[in-house]
Amino acid sequence: MARLILASERVIKARGLIQKARELPIPAPSEGGKINFSYIAHVKALLQDARDLVKYITKTPSATAEIKEQVSQILQEADRANQEILH
């Protein structure tokens, strides 16, 4: 039986995924460093998973202003993390 995940749990999980993307070890220069395709794909997948967890929260009638603000911050943080990690 599937369990619904509360918005607050989704926010926490999304933040954890963004942190995990930031903490991924950069491959050695001999393996391509930051331009290693596997590394890039892993970072992008983690950040997309974070976005996917929260993207519909703001459309639910029970979403509070506080949760909507946290979702906005997570989406911005995912974009910022993408820029900082991969560029």
C-alpha cells in the first residue's frame, strides 16, 4: 500500500537531494573531472528528483504560504546548485 508523503516531508527530502548533489565527489581529472558524463548525469538526476518532489505542492489547496515559500526556495536552490556544481 502506497503511503502519501506530506509536503513538509517532501521539502526535507528535496533539500537532502540537493545536498547530496553538492557532496558528490568530483571525478579525478584523468576521468574528466566536472565534465565526466556520468557525474553530470548523476548531479542532474538528483536535482531533478528534488524539483519533482516539490513541484506540485503549490498547486494543492492545503499548501500554506510558508510551504509555498519553501518550495520556491528549493526550486531556486536547485537551479543555483546546478550552476555552482556544473559550471
